[in-house]
Amino acid sequence: MSALPSSRVDAKRFGRRFEALAAIGATAAGGVDRQALSAADACAQALMVQWGRERGFLALHDAAGNLFLRRPGTLPGEPLVLSGSHLDTQPTGGRFDGVYGVLAALEALEALEDAGLACRRGIEAVAWMNEEGSRFAPGMMGSAVLTGARTLRATLAVTDADGISVEEALRETRSALPALADRPLDTPVCAYVEAHIEQGPVLEREGIPLGVVTGIQGKHTFRVEVRGEAAHAGTAPRRERRDALLAATAMVQAMASEFADAEDIIKFTVGRFDVTPNAPSVVPRRVAFSIDLRHPESQRLQALAARVAQLCDAHRGPCEVQVERLVAADAIAFDAGIRDRIATAAAHLGVPVLSLPSLAGHDAGLVARIAPAGMIFIPCRAGITHHEDEFAEMDHMIAGVRVLADVLHGLAR
Ligand SMILES: [Zn+2]
């Protein structure tokens, strides 16, 4: 009987690759700024392609800009097992979010190679296009297109703050990469497992090195535009003003109070606030802001989301308001079979686990629409994430890779 792939996981190789990717888009404060489809993203993808090809894996791109490294199976017609995450980051992001899952998948493939374990099904390490939604909104674009949650056409038309479309940026990215095989969007997939840092404090607090993720809390996002009228800050009388900023802040305050539940389960965030003309002596004529609203129960979330437009309207004062819903992602429960495989593989390796929900969104939540999906969490320091201080222990990363490798082997053999 041959050894399991977990025995061939190479911590040094993983560590080298981790450092190499952390250097691409590295910030002075020790984090990473690697926006989706930027030059840095293309550079990271090119490195993945190089590493994959060195091991004889097939590198593919699909129409949505998702990158795949495939270790073929012995039965070519079989649906594929997928594992991965994303290479893009927030502008002051950390070194772990996303990258960990992509490299964990690649290391699992290499461990299978090193163990000489041929599998019936092919396995792909995937780097999803634009998970973060920082340069192009909303996030999770690549997995949304692959799973049919969004159309390719609408996605390619999205533009960034400089007016550059996803389509243009994708063309630019492809031109910086070696020629890749095309992967049809409807390529059959039979399972997906994503490894990720927890992005919360639970595993660290409990002293448990591995999380079996039960599901993902739902998330609705909105773009609110408040229109008033510009006026002179010194001469315009108060009763005649249509101050878009005062109206917008009243809306935000009203939502913040109504969504402040005693149990602290509702998560309400206004992370972007654009004031026009944003001049010290001009009454603002226009404010655009974002809303990110989350809850682990779909029904409750829908009820809360319905209140957004009502509260904005009730507090618009003399201004006009338009509320646009960008994302309406309900809560997701991961496949019981995948969860069981993760728990079993961990038990075999003597890695203690804890079952917990994910409070952040992940591509796995979308892939769950088309195939049994699940996630492995590892602890991160103090739950700090989307921040340059983000940190995870190498021992925890490797424990996660070892469990992932055995789970993928079980799914593919
Ligand atoms: Zn992530």
C-alpha cells in the first residue's frame, strides 16, 4: 500500500513559494497590494504557471480569467476535483488571505506526484479571478461566472475607478502570461475544497489548528447614491440647502442603530463614502456610499436587506436617493460528505478540528451551487485580516495542506 500524499507534503517547498508570492506586490509595512488583473496579479499567475509546468501540470485559463493547474486523471472523461482560492488582495492586504489556499492546492498536487499516486479523476488547483472586489466590484467574479451566478458579458463590462474594464484588464493579463490552454466554463466538476485562513479569532482562541467549515453567512451589498444640490457654504440659507452629505449620514446612522442587535450577529458596514465635489466650502451635491450587510440566516438577512431602501428613503430629507443592490448572496451550508472527509482525514493525521461557520464570503460559497463543496480553516493571529499585519503560523499552514492533500486524494482516486 502506498503512502498517503500528506506524507509527501514539503514544508520547505511550500515556504519558498509562499515567500515568492508574498514578494509580488509587497508593501513597505509587510503586507501585499495585488489588485485583480493588475501587473502584480499577472506576475503571480505567471509564477504559478511556471511552477505547474515544471511538474508537468496543464495550465489553463477560462473566459472569466480563472487560472487552473491540472494534474490529469487516469480516466479523462471523469469530472474534475477542484481546490484553490485567490491571488488578488485588498490594497493593504496581508500575505495569507487567498494565496494560502492556492498554494495549498498546488502543494497537494505536488505531494500526489511525489507519492506516485495516480488518481482516476483529474485535480485542478485554481486561482479565482477577482475574489476581493477591491479594484472591480463586486468580488468573487471568476467563480460567479464559472458557476453561472453572473454572466460573462456583464462581468467583462465592469470598470475600475480609472474606467478600465475587466475585459481590457484581462487582455492585458493574458498578454503578460505564456499561452495557456482554454478551459470551457462548463467543464464538469465533482467536488471543491478550499483552504483559507479563518479571518476570525475562534480557532486561535480555542487552541485548535484546523477548522471544518460548516457554511458561509449570507451577504447583501448595496450602492447608495444621494443627490442634493451644490451651494455656497457661506451664503446658502439652511432651509434651502439640499445637502447630500447630511442626508447620507442620517441614513447611515439610522441603519447602524436599527442593525445593532444585542447578540452582535448582524454585520453592517459602510466602507466606501464618496463626496462630490468634496470641497471644504461647497455644500455637497452628491454622495455615493457602499453597504455590506451580513447574517448567517438567509431569511433574517432578506428581512434586514429589505429595510435598507426603506431607511434610506425615510432619511433622505430634501435630497433624492437611489439604492442599488449589487450582491444578494444567501447563507450557504457546505456539503456534509465533504465536511466528513475533512474531519476524517484530520483524525487520521492526529490534527484536532473544530466545526465553525465562515463569517467572510469565499469562492467556495459559489462553487457550492454546482458541486459538493467545503472549506478547511487554519488559525490566524487575533483574527486580523485584510490588513498588513495578517499572520498565520507555518505549522498551521502545513497541517492544513496535509489534510487537504489527503482529502483531494480521497475525492479523486
Ligand atoms: Zn480570501
